[in-house]
Amino acid sequence: MALIDRPGFARPSPMIVKPSPEIERRLKELETGVKQLSSPVANNGTSWVPTNEVLYIAYASALSNLGDNGRITNQSDCTNFGYLPFTTSGTLYAYRGRLVSTSVYASGDPTDYIWEPTSTTITATSYVRHYTTSDALLSAIGDPDTPGNGITWTSIAPAAAIPGTAYWLADKFTIDGVSSAWQIYPVKTGVSTNVGIISYTKSGYNKPTLNDSTWKADVWLAAAAATGLTYSVHTELGYGAVVVITYDNGKLFGILRDVSGVDTWQVPADVVDGDLVVDGTITTNQIAANTIRAANIEAGTITGTEVTMTPADVGAGSSSSSGNRMVINSSTVKVYDSSGTLRVTLGDLS
């Protein structure tokens, strides 16, 4: 039956049912837990930093003057400090260090760590290695568990010699049942993928220092803009690749070379400005190796107003610049005989 409001008639209030004591207890626990929650990161005024402590692990092959507290006094007391537990041949390092910190980065100072022998703290380890003979980019090769399209990975013993046909290696280690992600690194540069000369403009910035982090990041921007591909390491450009980047205060030139096993950008001795080359017209597969050399260009034959070709360039005869030769400038073509006498002039005869 429907209720009808009438003057002076009070509608009865709905009854509020009190939750059971058990529900009240759980609600209070939930409320307390919410109050105790805190963000894992906080802003210190300049950047975001962890609010909780993080455990960092490092390794070393040998330690000198190791104290009873597991610490060393000097950085020189540590040999082969690093963050990977194995050598490149798959041997476990002799010492493991631990550091508890709120920093977003692991310390590079071995004196900050507490060290212990791995022989007494690690019970089971394994190290696996694969290689691929593909010279595809790192972004395309995947890994041995999930290879890229058309990529084949082959297993190899970590201590075995790396095949000369390998371009990429992939390592993964397991310690006490916990496996790392695949560590992938190049062992050879793909000659067929050398990009040659790259010209790029980065507006709004001044020139960085060649080889610093800004230059290296700009190289990836330039390479991606030129090819449409995603590069992960500079060697994917190929040794001998030249990058010319125009900044607000000038141009910076770099050529990628292998310097004592280190990939290094150096200033080229001679540079053809990228503005003088039509985009995409000159590539490495169109220039035979060693065809453009100083020995092939005679001193004084190329000036700001003319180009002189000796008989070695245009036909038989002496290569002397005072003998028979052809001189081309902006308005005429002149041919001289072996005595140096002008015989033919084409163009402006005035």
C-alpha cells in the first residue's frame, strides 16, 4: 500500500543497521592500512627519487685488505668492479657486494659496498650464450627466446671462440634460480649497412662536445631522420660513417672509427659539406673502396674557379700539369698540347 503524505504526519525513518563487530574490525584495519600507504617516489625539488631503500649488487674478481666488516678502504683494493656476475667467458666473479640506498643509481665506488665471497653465498649458477650472423639492427633482432622476423640465434659455449661470422651476442645468466634478462651486444659492425654521410639540423641548440652524451644522442636523431630506422648503438651506422649536424652556432662533424677497440667519433681530416650533396645521391655502395684518395687528386687541379684534368684522367699522354691537359672553368674549356700550347678553346672566345 502506498504512503500518502498528510499534514502533521511524520514519515517513519529507515532503520540503520549497525555492521557486525567483525566487519567493523576489518574496516578499521583497511582504513589504517590506507593511512600508512606512501608513494615509492618523491620529488626532492629537482627530480624524483625513491622513498624506499633499494638493494644494489656489484661484483669483483679480487679484493685486497678486506676487513671483517666486509668493507675495503680504497677503491684500488677492488679488481674488476662491475655489475654483471660473470666474466665474458662465463666464469663467476669471486666476490659479490651489496649496497642498500635510496639513490636511483647504483654507486660506482666499491668502498660503499659490503663484500662477501660468491663461493659461500651462491649455490647454483648457469651462463648461456647465443649468437646471430644477421647484421640487422638491434631493434629488429629480438633475442634467443623471441627472435626477430627471419633472425636465427645459435647456442655457443661461453668460453668458446666467437665465430667470425657473428654480428651479435646474447648472454643470460641464472643465479640460484633467478635469471637475468638477455644481455645483447655487438661483436662486429655490418659493412653492408654503412650509411655513409648523414646531414642533419638541430635548431635551438648550440654545438655539444664531440663524443659526449649529447652528441651521441643527436647522432641517433640524425640517423633516424635520414633512414627512418631505429638505431640502438653507433656501430650500427658502420665504421667510417660521417655525421654532419648543424647547430645554432655552427656545424659539428664526426667520423666513426674503431680506436683501440673503442667506438670513437673523430673530426674528419677533410669534409664535403652536406649542403653540397643532394640528399641520397651519394651512398657507400656507389663509391668503390679507395677510389677517392689524395693520391688521385693533383695539387692545384681543383680551385674555386676551375678544374684541371691531366691526361691520366682524360686519355693518353704526359701527366705533367704543364704539358697537354684540359682546363675547365665557369665559362670555357681549354685544351693544351704536350708543349703547353693552347690548341682548343670552347665557350667564351672573347
